[in-house]
Amino acid sequence: MMIAFKVKALICQGKINHFKRHLLLATTNHRCRHTKSNSYKLLSYRPPDWASQLQMIPLVKVKLFQPFTPIHKWSLPNIPDDVDIYIKRDDMTGSVLSGNKVRKLEFLLGEALATGCQAVITCVGVQSNHCRTTAVAAKQLSQVQGVTDRFDDVILTVGSGGTAAGVAIGNFLTGSHLRVHAFAVCDTAEYFHSHINETLNSIGLGDTVRSHDIINIHEGARGLGYGISKPEELEFIKTVAQQTSILLDHTYTGKSALALTNELRKHRSKIKGSRILFLHSG
Ligand SMILES: Cc1ncc(COP(=O)(O)O)c(C=O)c1O
């Protein structure tokens, strides 16, 4: 079905509670305008077999980005010799629509389109890329490769818990047996475990598995607090950019990559494998 969509993203930035942070509200239920230049394809969504028993499965989505982002070896500085780090480049999901946010926006904006919404309102943390990505995706609507190698551990950054919940639950359901580690840039490990447990309850897996069984949440990445950088963090981001040509940001991936290097050197018992995949979330 082709549908026309004119949408505005109204952005309210500020420190608000995590429950609301990533809730995308589609509002003002007017009929969509049909103009040639604003045509966009609404696709029906069928989940993969391993996800078919979940509750609350979206029925539709829109295509916003290239999901098969590259994975390549990453010579992160100060890593023990017996560890190989790879990086999954979700910073390359698109030239403007980059990062982890587009993966969920495909479903949220699909639902907004399907229900005839004309505007979306999203609430996010001050430093979140979600804000920018939603605005760009909304504007866009109004107008790889795979590596098959096995990894031992996957590392990601946790800010609100959405990405962590998605990767951990996907890993569990597909039986991939990766160890999933999330480095928190705010709040506590227990806060995020309870968020993931709520997600498990809401999709009907609450009696099957609990958050502690499917993800390790590390607290070593927060530093001085959400969005506040230490000089050594900025220095690390600069070194990584100079040595590896990978640009990390100072709120999320810079902090988690630095915490990963510290973890590997100081507390090796937590990350046991030697083939590690770091998710560059944009
Ligand atoms: C670059 C980047 N990485 C990681 C995260 C954290 O993802 P989540 O909010 O799903 O925990 C964000 C969130 O804004 C982000 O912008």
C-alpha cells in the first residue's frame, strides 16, 4: 500500500524519566494528505520464526535504512594481545539516519502512518541521538555485508535499555549463545535489569526468562554522569579516531568502549571470550 505522510517531530529535550524517554507518541489523528512527492510505502511485517510467539508484534513497518551494516576487525588501543575485537557499524545505517534508533523507528513510524497520524512527539535525554534521528526520519517520510563468524561476547551501550533489551532477547530467542554485555552510561545495573524484566513481561516471556539470565550490565562506563566527560574519555575518543578512523561519541559509545578496554585489562573474568563484537550504535 502506498500512503502519503506529512509529519512533524516535536522535540522536547530534558532529563525525563526513562520510561517516557523512548516512547514515541503519534498524535493528531487527521487524515493523511496525498501528494505525489510525499508517497511512502507501508510494509506489512512478519516476524522471524524465532519471534513469532511474542506478544505485541508490530503489524507494519516502513523502510528507513540498510539493516545489514558491516562488521570488521577493530584495533582498539590498549587491548590484551589474546583478544580480537570486531565492530558492528550501526553508525553506518545511513548517511543521516544512523545509529540504533532507526531500527525501532521503522516500527514506530510505521504505526504512526498506519493509524493516520500527522505528527509525532518524542521525549528524550538531552544528549540522545534519538531526537535528531526521529526528526530526520519524520522529515524523510514527508518527502554489506554480513560476517558469519562466531563471536563469544557482544558489547553494547545502555542509555534507556531499549537496545540492550532487544539484543539480549533476540540472542536468547535465536539461541545464538553470545554473552551479551551492556555498559551503562547512566543509572544502575539493577535499574536496567528491572526495565528489561518489564519488557520480558510485556512480550509474554516473563515466566520463561529473567534479565539476569540473558545479559550482564556493567556499571563502569558512567564516569562523572550522563553526558559529562572526563578528560581521559575525550583523549581516548581522539586516540581511537586517530588510530582506527572510527568516530565514537562522548555520551555513549566513547564511554562504553573505554570501559570495555578497562574491563578487559582489569576484570577479565567478566568478559571471558577472546572474540568480541562491539556494537557501534551511532
Ligand atoms: C549512540 C548511542 N548509543 C547507545 C544509546 C543507548 O541506547 P538505548 O537508549 O537503547 O539504551 C544511544 C541512545 O540514545 C545512542 O544515541
